[in-house]
Amino acid sequence: MPRVLYAIQGTGNGHLSRALDIVPLLQQRVSQLDVLISGPPADLTLPFPVRYHCHGLGFIFGKKGGINFVKTFWQLNSAAFVREMRQLPVENYDLVISDFEPVSAWACRLRQVPCVALSHQSAVLSEYAPRPHTDDAVGRAVLRHYAPATAHYGFHFARYEPGMHTPVIRQQVRALTPQNEGHYTVYLPAFDEETLVKRLRYLSRTTRWEVFSKHSQKESEHGNVRVRPVSGSAFTDSLARSAGVLCGAGFETPAEALFLRKKLFVIPMKNQYEQTCNAAALAHLGVPVVNNLKDKHLATLDHWLQNGRAIPVDYPDETAQVVNKLLLEQLPAGVRPTSLLS
């Protein structure tokens, strides 16, 4: 009977959002599923048990549009990471699946145990996926070696090669009936509340903004800008009712905005190679992209407010088929899923 470890990168909410659909599918198909999460505490409430909580190698968001490398450096306790990697019993499982999670990936590498990547990063690494005009050899190397894997199953904004899959859109989002109540939903976790309020009010004092901030503990009103702490259900509700979405160039939030037919504008996080690749892919689809919120880019943002349109995409629900395919191809010979549900 299959014993599977599913390891999830906890930095940001995208990996955990994807897990909300993938974990139940795995639970239906294997006899034992253990979940590992590494990184800082999650903003999302998880409806499934987590066996392993690891420190991992997460990144800390800054307040000026990028990663806070000073704080990130100080929380990267290499001794703790090595200890977690050595203590994690990956050899006890028939299959280890990693969503860009480094402790499990390097534990597998140490013990020469196969590790299967089921992630967006696997698709970003494809030679067929869009790339920014300026190469970042260091960023590309970090992306490739942060969570090494022996096999890859990837999700991206479009199918850039055979075998690549479109995004996992949560069932909660698929069940929504989108409306347009006129406000714009904002999720830019690398900017602080003060910066966002100042720039958004400078841009427009009539547009209603709903800002979800990782740096705010309570709700506040600043004229036409409403700032709210990050909450999965509140954010999803705001997204469904919005006229458009202004966010970073992550993966899950832009994908959900596109799926809901919301017009989208993205600002990739500084010094984050994956987001620059995502921005290139979104620009290829027709989504407007700027690098920051400086004055020189506000005209582009204002034009989007006045004239922007939703980009049509086709994101069918194929998560169950992807999970079936992965288990059939990657479980050891003689070990088969307990069931393969549609």
C-alpha cells in the first residue's frame, strides 16, 4: 500500500493554496499520506493534518518591493537545516513529492532517494517557458538547485511544451460566481502599508482599493484605500467581487485572477528570478507589467485602470489527472495507488 510524503514550501500562499486541492486527491489514492511544511507560519488555515513542521530555507518579504536579504540571512540557520535534512526519514516512504520544498528534496539527495517535483517552478525551469530579456544566472541557479528533484511535473500560465499543465485552480475559486463591484484588489506583500496607501491615493482618489497587507495586523481606512490583514477567505471574496487585481508576479493569485476573468496588472518582486520569469510569461499573454510603483510607471497603471481588459484563458480542471499520472509513473514497481478516482 503506498506511503507518500508530500512536502510543501510554506513561504507565500501559492504552494499552500495548491495543496488545498492536491492533498485531498492524494489522501483518496494512497494508504498513508504525511504532509511536511517548511518556512514561516502560513496565512491560510489548513484543513488537513501536518506531520512535519520544518524551519527550512524560506525568504522574508521586505517593504520596498523585494526580499529582505538581511532578515532572510539571519533566519537561515544552516545548522538547523542540516539537522532537519538528516532527521527526515524519507527512506520510509514509497514516494516523496515536493512542491519546491528544500528539506525533503535535499534529504532525498543525501540518501539517494527519488524526489518528484510537483510545482510551478518545474515549469519555469523548462527551456520552452518564457524568460526575461536580461538573464540572471545566479537566480536561475538558485531556482534549479533550491529543491532538487529526479522528476518534474510542472504548472504554468500556458502549455509551453507537451506534458506541461495549466494552473491548479482551487475548487473554492472554481465554484465562485464572479461579480464586478468596482473595487480593485491589491496583494503586493513586498511593499508596506504606508507605501501602498501613498502611491495608490496619489494615483487615484476616487478608485476604491482593497489592499491585503502582510505587514498589517488590523483593518484600517485611508480615504479610498482600505487595508486588511491577509486572510484567505476574505481575499478570495474580494478577488471575486473586484473590477481588477494589482499584485506581484507570483503564480496562484495571477492565475486565479485570470481564471475569474479579472483584468490583471503585475509588479514582480525585486531580486526574485521566478517572478521575473512569471512577469515575462504574463506579458506574453498581454498582461501589463512594471517593475515598481515609482512615478514613471503610474501612467501605465492609470491607463490600465481606464482601459484594461481581462485576458481570456482556458484553465480546465485537470488536477486529478495530473495526480493519477504522477502516481502511476513514479511509484515503485509493484506499488500501486489504492484507487484512481476521476
